[in-house]
Amino acid sequence: MKRTLLALPILAACATQTYWQHPTKPAEQFYADNVECLALARNTVPEPVAAPQTNVVVGAQPPSVAAAIERGQRAAREDAEQYARTRDRRTIHEHCLYARGWQRVTR
């Protein structure tokens, strides 16, 4: 137990911290710029329009293996698309902050 407790301060000291800084703007201005850049990213890469759901037939047979595989493949595609949207939004957000003069700093 003592070894674990002694290791925690050492690990905490090695942790890096990343933040945004600007050569002339105060830290408070970051919040306003950040909100605007997040909105730009959300509006540039919108969420997809949901497809209409099919009607469920009462008393229908359980789904077949092929239907279950199709649902799994559709879920995997949707996950990949969501990942791509998130990645694109993050890129747009960061580029917007860089364009406003903010710099990412790691300590």
C-alpha cells in the first residue's frame, strides 16, 4: 500500500497539461472565442437527418441472423460516421482558434 501511495505523487508530477494561450488576449477572451469556434464547427459538420423508422408488426417473427448482422453492420457504419464527424468538428474548432491567434501549449 505504501508503494502505491508513494508512486502516485511521482506519476502526478510527470503528467502533462495542455491549454490555450494568446500573446495579447486575456484568458477570459478564450471562452468567447471558444464558444464561437465550437458553434462554427457544429454548423459546418451538422448531425445527419435521422431516417424514418419502419413500422413494427405485432406478432412478427424474431429477426433472422441476417437481419441481426445487418443491424450490427449499420451500427458500425453509424459509429464510424459519428467518429468522422467528431474528428472533423475538432479539426475545424482547433483551426478556428489558431486563426484567432490562440496557441496550444503543453507543460
